[in-house]
Amino acid sequence: MMRLLLALVALAVAACAYAGDAARGKQKAAQVCAACHGPDGNKPSAPDQPVLAGQYQDYLVRALSDYKNGRRTNPIMKGFAGQLSKQDIEDLAAWFSSQKSALHDQR
């Protein structure tokens, strides 16, 4: 019984690891991301900029964190990500991951 309880607690903690607020992410995206990626992440302004809508939340958190700390190198993204807090990153990831992507087959 104790093992089951510990397993449930571990799952709950893991589920909350990326507990961003999509509404706050939408506001932050309008300020920071929309010019290059579009307001919902579906309309990049250049072919070398990715579609963010529909990406996995944990992937987006990792990518933004990597730009922020220099593991990924892109001068523009480094500048933008460098200004984001951990909560901003989680909120942005929640927003973009919740958007329908033009790249996915919508059935």
C-alpha cells in the first residue's frame, strides 16, 4: 500500500513539473514571440523559424532553457530567452503546446 502511495505522489510531482499557465503564456507570447512565430505559433515570419504550435510542452521548456543558458546558439533567441524567468518559460510552453498546429493532420 505504501509503495502505491509513493508511486502516486511521484506521478503527481512529475505531472506538475511543467505546470505553466497558458493564459499568461499567451500574454507573454504576444509581447515576445509573436513577431517571429505568429500569435499562436503557427506563422513564422521566415522559413528558418519553427512552428511552435502543438510542440510538446517539455520540448519547448527544454529548448527555451537551452537558449537561455547557451546550450543552443542563436543570437536572437539567446537575447529573448535570456530575459525569461523559469515561470515565463513554463507559461510559454503551456500556451504553444496547447495550440493546434498547421503541421499536424487534423482529423
